[in-house]
Amino acid sequence: MSHPVTSLPPTAATPNTPGPPPSWAPAAPTIALLTALGVLMVGQMYTVLALLHPMAAGLGTTPGQVTWTATAFGFAYAGGFLLAGPLADRYGSRSVITAGLVAATAATLAVGAAPDLPTAIALRAVQGLTAATFAPSALSYAVHHLAPQRRGTALTCITSGMFAAAVLLQIGAQAVAAGLGWRAVFWIGAALMALSLIPVRRVLRPTLRQGTGGGLSQAFAAMPRLLRRPRTVALYLSTMALMAAFVAVYTAVAIAGPPGVAGDSSAILALRAGALPALVAVPVLAPVLQRLAAPLRAVLAFALAALTVAAGSFLGGHIVPLVVVLLLFVAAVAAAAPAVVETVNAGAPHARGAAVALYGCSMFIGASLGPQLTGALTGLGFGGILRAVAAALVLGALLALPALRHHRASVSATAQDTEDRTAPAHSQADDGRSDAARAARGPRPAPGANQ
């Protein structure tokens, strides 16, 4: 799916987490590589949304049953996130990304050879588990190896790439399946994963470490502590709502499209492709968006997403307005995700890998629920599904509000503390100026001295 950590200190580490690098990694090639890999790896979740009909025909089942291949991938991906984050903390991001690419290549090849639906579902779960190694490791790498002033842009690009995958790989899968068949989609994906090992080894740096005690036990121990924080849990739940809404909308386009769109591959392609400008614009506008505090950005983005989806539910089969609605919806989602992960990580400077792992887990639990949400609400029609999605997004905004209130209280407390510390200094300075003025005037004459 998939980012945002500009407020974190670059050297925050424990004896069992990676230490700060001697110099920052080059930003441009790192961001380009991690963004492209985000499209490829996270996009494996979404390829089947464009393959529901050809896979159903090839496996002898229905498109609705094929949605379970997306759900199986998503739940396994969510579970894999919980492992990958602490593993990245313990063994280094580059090592985990490399091992994950090798395993995901084999799993993706196997999916392309699945003889029936149960086998495809099982293999998609394995694919999801192996692909999950990428995103938390990539986010952790960006936080640790890029200069602080580059992190916000980097993580916005990486997370936007993960969202772009939902559009790009659906378009690519639809085109490849039309010419070469649905199995070729997975074989080409496996080949790209294998080839990406070369730039990973050349561009990414190994993570330096400090100390050897604690091992994985300390990395995993951070997760229960994070889950005891109500504000953090609320943010994870808001992430689930965001991703469930995102995937539900695109699943609805595929299997419950509005009148005049359902069954029209060209119209569906237009709806998918129409969101691409948003996925370019959001990273470009990242420096502007970051002028707003991350919790405020998250709440505003949730609100915009809910408004656009609610508006889209009343548009019927009018293609152009629906394209505009999806454009704004995807832009809002792409802005909300890095804002949420930045807020989460700001509250966990000494457990970044665990915090990102739980964030990613919540993302893909939500993404896994999206297709099933659409399937359960198909009877309501396309408009009814969108109205249910809008309600889920409103809930997500409400869940993000405690973090916003906490941020504002912290800012206010910091400002008050600063004022309290500077007030005595100003008072002393004023007293000093008064003493100097009295000294300059000299001693006052005693009463009657001139008489």
C-alpha cells in the first residue's frame, strides 16, 4: 500500500538498534529506488483487482471468489509487517530487503503456476508474507540513512509510490492479461523483482550497528508498549479505515461499477488512470504540505477523502466527474498516509521499526478488508458502497483527532515553558537597566543640602 518522520532525531537509537551512519546517503538515487520498489512490491496486492475476471475464467470460479486472493495476500502482508520491522531494526534494512526480494521472486513465480483457486489463495498468502519485508525496511532505511531535511520528501515519495502501485499495476496487469494472459502478470513481476536485486546492492548502504545485546526480543518487546497507548492505537485504527476505503473503492469499480462503466474495460481503465496525476502532485507538493503539522494534515486529508467519495456516490455513470472524484480521493489518501506514519513515528523515536511495522500491519489489515467490504455491500450498488466508504473515512478522521489535540497541547505547553524560562531573564535585564540608570544619575542629594 504502504509513509513523514521529519521530527525524529537522526541519531535516536538504543544499544540494539542501528546506529547513525557516518554520512547521509545520497537522497536522489535512494528515493528513486525505494519509490520504484514500492510500486513493484506493494503493487502485488492490487494486481488481482484487474485480473478478477480472467483469473475466474482460468481457475473455474467466480470473480467474487477470486477476491479472496487479494484478502489472503493482504492479511499475510499485514502479519509479515510485524516481523519485518523488528528484523530491519536488528539486521539492517538492506539485508531484510534483499532476503525478501529473493523469497518474493520465488513466491510470485509460483502464483503464476497455480492450478486452482485454493492453491492460488495459499500461494498468494506466501507472496504477501515475503513481499511484506520491503515496506517497513524501506521506511526505516529512509529515516536512518537520509538527512533530516530529506526525510519528509523521501517518505512522502515512498508512500505515494505504494499508493501509485494500486493504479499503475492494475493498469499494467489489465494490459498484460489482455495480450499474454493473467499468469504472465506474475511471471513478469517475478522477473522485475529478481532484476531489482542489482540496484539494491549498489545503491543501498548496509546499516551500521551499535552493541549486540537484547537481539530480536527487545525489538519485539516494543510492540506491546506501543499498543498500550490509546492515541497510537487510534491512529492504527484510522489507518485501517483509510486503506479499507481505498481498496473498497477500486474493488467497487471492478465488480460493481456504476451504470455505463461496469463491464466496459476502456471506461474502467480511464477511472484507474485518472488518479495518476494526484500521485505525482502529492510528492511534488510535499514541502508545502509539510508546513502543516502532521496530525492536522491527517485529519484534513481524511475529511477531503470522505467528502469526495460521498460526492461520487451521487454521480451515477458520468465518467468525467467520476474521474475527478477519484483524482481528489486518491490525492487525499496519498496525503493522509505519510501524515499518519509521521505522527506515529514522532511518538516512538526509540522504536521506529516496531512503530512502522504496526502501522504497516494496520494498513494491510484494512486493505484486506476492502474487497470483502465491497463484496458484502454489492447489493447496495456502486453509490451505496461509496456512501459506506465515506462513513468509514469520517470514522478515520475522528480517530485521528486525539493525536491532533495532543499535538496542540504539546505545542502550547512548549511555548508556555519557553515563555516561563525567558521571563526571568527579561526581568533581570530590566532590573539591570534600572540600576545602570540610577548609577548614571549619581546619588540623590540629602534633604536640605542646598539650604
